[in-house]
Amino acid sequence: MGKLIRVLIVDDHPMARQGIREILKTDQSFYIVGEVATGKEVSAKVAELMPDLILMDIHLPDVSGLEVTRQIKATYPYVKIVVVTVSDDFTNLFEAIKNGAQGYLLKTVTNDSWITYLKAVVAGQAPISKRLAEEMLKEFTSHQERFEVEGDVLSKREREILTWVAQGYTNRDISLGLEISEYTVKNHLKNLFQKLHLNNRVQLAKYAYEKGYVKGDE
């Protein structure tokens, strides 16, 4: 077994925390280091327990999970945060991503989907959803001012892969679309992360939209 993924659960409902525990216990990769019921407790717990991954409920009784996400990412940028919610309210989900979350999970999805998705998030390989890609496109094309694209920073192939990632495609999708191996796609992604000093696909997508690599007519 590889390195354990240390998880902090943030949810004010005991039954919800129990349900998350039961899901994570089905895979020995996850180790629950603690649980928190309020937003104000999170920072202290993160400092004490140093988790790799936080499962964050949006609707906490004192402080919004969106605000807690922003605070934690500002202080502990390496911590992966996945928002967990019962509602597919995309306004909140998109706001969580903008505040630094690496992704989101609906409490209604299957246990296997949770495990697969969380492992992908920790590995920096979780694709963004098509709907999130659409919302990011709307967000950044709504501004009149455009950033200049740094043409000399990225190779033509890296720009192609960046565009595909920003639109929510998986490594397999990209390899088939560009007729290259998945291994080659992974190597290009490693180069992109290093060149741009980014850590995951959500950050890559945000960068692509901000810099104008993906435009409304694509």
C-alpha cells in the first residue's frame, strides 16, 4: 500500500460524518485524522493534524464552507479541498473552485465514485466537469479586458493539451483526440505544472481561461 491519504472531515451533521467515514473505510488508502463540526474549528485542526485532504461541507452553522475554503487555501495551499454537498447548486460549487477547492462531490453519488474521484484529486489527475468548464468560460469571457498569451512560454503541443484540459477532457480523451499516448499526455502535463508553477487541473483550467487560450467560439 502506498502513502496514506490523511483526511479531515468538516460537516456539522453527525450522520453525514458517519456516512463519509463508512465510504472512506472501504479503501485502506484513506486515514481519517479528525472531524470538525464548525467552520471556526477548521484552521486549528489543520494546524494540529496536517491533513492531505479536507472534505468540506458548504453549509456550516457558523462560517460558510466557501469562506473556510478560502482561508485554509491561503494559509495551507498544499492541502487538497473537496467540497461535499447534497445540492447541485452550481453557483456555490463554482465559487468554491474560485476560492481554491480542487473539486466537489455530491453526497448522492455512489461510494465507488467517491473513492475514484478523491484518489484522482489527490494525484492531481481529476478532470473538471464539462459544466464547470462552461462556467469558467462564461466567467472569464464576460470581462472586456483580456490578458496577453505568453506565446514563448509553452510549446504548441502544450498549448493544445492545456486547451483540452480546460474543457474538461481526461488524459485518455486527450490521447485519443491528439493521437498520442496517455504517457505522453502525462509528461506534457508535468511540464505544464512545472512551467506555470501550478498544482492541479483546476488551476490549469483557470489559467487557460484567464490567459485566453480558450475562447467563446471554441
